[in-house]
Amino acid sequence: MHALTRICTFFILVVFLSAAAPMKKKKWISLFDGKTLNGWKVGANAETFTIENGAIAVNGKVAHLFYDGDAGAHDFKNFELQLDIMTMPGSNSGVYFHTQYQESGWPQKGYEVQVNNSHTDWRRTAGLYAVQDVKEAPAKDNEWFTMHIVVKEKHVTVFVNKQQVVDYTEPEHPERPKGMEGRLLSSGTIALQGHDPKSKVLYKNIKLRLLD
């Protein structure tokens, strides 16, 4: 075989193998150390969030705990987020993404993934609040379950215990109710919601993997 032909064949093979090889996924990043709220920030009603047996216990007046740590400069666009969650009977909470810090009130920016297995609000766990709601709870109170949120460009999927519950693609011109105009995919941080003093929800093993 001519030398030039052998060289060309070699480079074609290298390119082919590189294209065929699976892309190595980025590592999971822990967002919660299991002991403190280091890397998280809360404004009003900070007492709503405490540490209980290696988990973040959410119980108190309306408040939101925003991730403010070093991972991704707390500004995520395409990512996977995984959390272990336990709800107490009659409790309500939520996981926000693509949001930003607010001192008080309900976050105006980003989506909320509902955490609610038996609260009087009919919107159940894993639904995108008021965007793509879930009517039947995919998990039970008093039991740990794993929520897995995947956001890639305009596509959001939510899994509970490895079962897909939500599959949503944001349209080019989404319509949002008054007061919810900020429910759009963009980029931002993660937040946990404290809903009311009668609600108690636990979060642990909170980790994120960048997909960019």
C-alpha cells in the first residue's frame, strides 16, 4: 500500500473511532454536604430551613433556599439534578431551577417542580407547576423517593424512582398566566421551597451534573 494511502486510511480510522466513541459524561457534583447549609442562601424566614439527620428539613413560613455555591458558578442551563425527598402527610414544597435569589416571596424566575403527595393543592409531585401539572402522586408520604430532573435546551423530563412522570418541551412562544411570566427556560440556580408552617419535607443527597 502506498505510504500516502496508509496515512489517509489511518486518519480516517481515527476520526471514525472518535465519532463512534461515547462521550464521557461529566461527574456528579454534590450540592449539600449533609451537615450544614454552606453553599446555600436564604433571605426572609431563614429559620424554615434546618439540618435534621443528614437532611435539609423544610418546615416553617414561606421561604426559599437558593444554591449559592461554587458549582457551575450557581448558574446552570443544561443539567441533571437528583434529590432524595421525603414528604410528611399534608405537606407541600417544590424544587426551582433556572431561578435567581430573592429576599422574600415566591420566586419570579424559573420553573418549579412540585413536591406534594397529599396537600390540599391538587398539583402533585414531579409536575411543572401550572405549566405541565401532575394529578396523581407518583410517590408516598413518609417514604424516601428519588426525583431526577433533566434539562436540556428547551426540553425538561422529570423522573420519580426512575419512572418518567413529565416530558415537556417549551414552545417557541409559551403563554403564561399573569404573575408567572418568568416561568421560562433560560439559566439560573436551584432553590428549595418552604411552603407553610404545616408542611414538613426532607431533602438529602442533592447532586447535579452539568450537560453543557
